[in-house]
Amino acid sequence: MNGEKAVIKDAGDKGKGLFAITNIQKGEVIFNWEGELIYEAEMASWLPSDVRDHAIQFAPDKWIDTNREGRYSNHSCNPNAGIEGLFKLVALRDIPAGEEITWDYDTTENSDWVMETCRCGSQDCRKLIHGYRFLSKETKEKLLPYTSDWLKNSGI
């Protein structure tokens, strides 16, 4: 994986997580979902149960999943990584070795998928993660550079 930048480890009450094993610089690609498992459905709730909480949406009715490290990158309302284009997870800031790599799931989702109990622990925690259309204008502006291109181009 891109020169072994991260490893899957225990992330406490979040289950497993993705952790930096080397210093990662701002803008550096951490993971790329491209070429992985594609699913089509009218709603995320129609996806297989073992996929729905791990796949990322990249079009109105399309999701991509992986059996690799990206599946373990947890959500945070104050992330240190974000989406570039459709499938690249990149560092929003320098990430020191040992830190968990997180991104905001709402920057790819705009379906019926909901994470009812956010466990990010951030002081900015929104508690309920349920899609780009529900983000505040301020949060959308802050995360816009690291929001999936399909959402940027959708007019939502």
C-alpha cells in the first residue's frame, strides 16, 4: 500500500482502524479505492450488510468497497484525511506516525445510509452521520477541497 504508510490496528470502541506507521505529509495519498468492488443500488440500505458500512458512494446509485486497508479507515467529524477526486484518501495535514487516519464519511455519502452513533470523540462531533446534504454550509465549505467530486458536481 503506497510504500506501507499505514497498518490496521485496534481502535478501541470503533473496532479496527487505520494507523500511520510513518509520518505522512499533507496532500500525500494514503489509499486508493480505484479498481475495487463496485455495487449498484438505488439506496445504500439495499447493499449487502457486510458492504453497506464500508463502501463509499461515488455516484447517485454506485458504491465502491475494498477488501484492503481502506475498509478500516474510520470516520471523524474533525478528520486528518479526506477524499480527492473519487477514490483517493489524502492527508489534510501532516499525520505523525502512530496517529489514527480518519476522514469524514459525509464527504462521499448522499443516500439513506446513517451512522447513528458517531464515536470520533471530537469536540466538533455531529453525533449523527447521514449524508452530505445534511452538513452545514460552514462544514461543506471547510471540507469542500476534500469532498468527493461526484458531490461537488451534483449541485447538492
